[in-house]
Amino acid sequence: MDNNILKPGERLDDLQNKGYEIIQDDNHFSFGVDAVFLSDFVRVKPKDKVLDLGTGTGILPILIAAKTESKRIVGLEIQETSADMAKRSVLYNHLEDRVEIKVGDIKEASTLFCRETFNVIVTNPPYMKSGHGFSNVSDEKSIARHEILVDLEDICRESSKILPEKGTLFMVHRPFRLTEIIYKMKKYHIEPKRIKFIHSYIDDEPKLVLIEGLKGGNSGVKIEPPVVMYERSNKGKSD
């Protein structure tokens, strides 16, 4: 398969892992470092079945396929244009035997999939509450960034319905919503077990938070050492 898989305005981005590439388009929402950090944070065993809620253009399923031996990874995406790009990326990377992209609403995830079908759920949801700075509720980038079509309540509720006891939910989000994330997870019997913060620089506030929750787990959470993305340059400073 060659670049004829691309539509006008699209490009292939190298994921720097097993030669995999992903179709992206600047006119649509593109993946960022948050998805990469989440794919590093997740713990997936070979027999685990993984569901990505809000897969966008399919970055998490492809990265998880590259980094784990899971044979069943499904991405759920409500926006048909993004889902189409994800499906073509799966085909381009010859992952169709392991990865499947479905079009559907996260709010209906537990009816779209058999209860307790997946024992691992991952999600990189919209970070901003509805009404915070978006101007067009039908714009794909606004939908990806703001809780227009789905919110934390929907994600935690549907995850709890789908996951079996001791199933795990992995999420990346913004630290300013951590209290709400923990509250919603616990409301639906998902106990936070691991938390890791991502900083741009060591003396900056964290930019992202990674959180793992265990359905039916006992209380007790581990705060892991943070990740710092950059070192400040000393260039221009006097000795």
C-alpha cells in the first residue's frame, strides 16, 4: 500500500516505532505528546483486550499495538472523518488483524459492546468543560478539545459498565481537573491506583496527569516520579 491511501491535505507522520505511520490532517485534530505519554503509562498484557474511548485518528490503538502484544484493540470514535483516517492508518500499517476502529458514541459504549468485553480501557478525552472558549460546536477540533459530546461522567460511567472487576482504566488529562477525575472514578467504583504528572520543565506546574484506576480496587494510590520533558538552556547566563 502506498501514499495513494492519502486524501487531499493529508500526510503520513512517522511514529518512530516499528515503522508505523499515522494519517494526519492539519484541518482536523492531530495527536499530541499526551497520547504518547499515555501509551507509555498503560500496562497491557498479551491476553488483554483494549478499548480506546474517543480514539480520534487512531493514535492510541496504533501505539499500543506497537508497544504491547495485545491481539485485540478497538478504537471508538464518534466523528466519521477522524474514524475514516484511523481506519486507513490501521490498513496502512497492516494492523487489521489486531486493531479495529468503530464509529459510535462514548455515551452508548456499554450498549455497543458486550458488558465486560474489555479488561483495559484507555482514553484521552476532551480536557475543557463545555463553554470554555469554543465558538463552533460542530467544529471537529472544538469537539476534540471541549466536552461538547462527552464528559468525564460519561467516560467513567461507561467504563465501569464495560470493565469486569479488577479491570483497569487509563486516562490522560489536565491536572486542574484531577479532583473531579478522582471523584467521578470513585463514584463509579473505579479506584485510583497510580498517578504520574508530566512537566514541561522541572520548576513549572505539571502540564498533564496520567491516572490508572482499578474497578473494585482497594483504596490506596501511588504517586509515581514525574516526567520532565525539557531542560532549561543555560545559554546566555553568566558563569
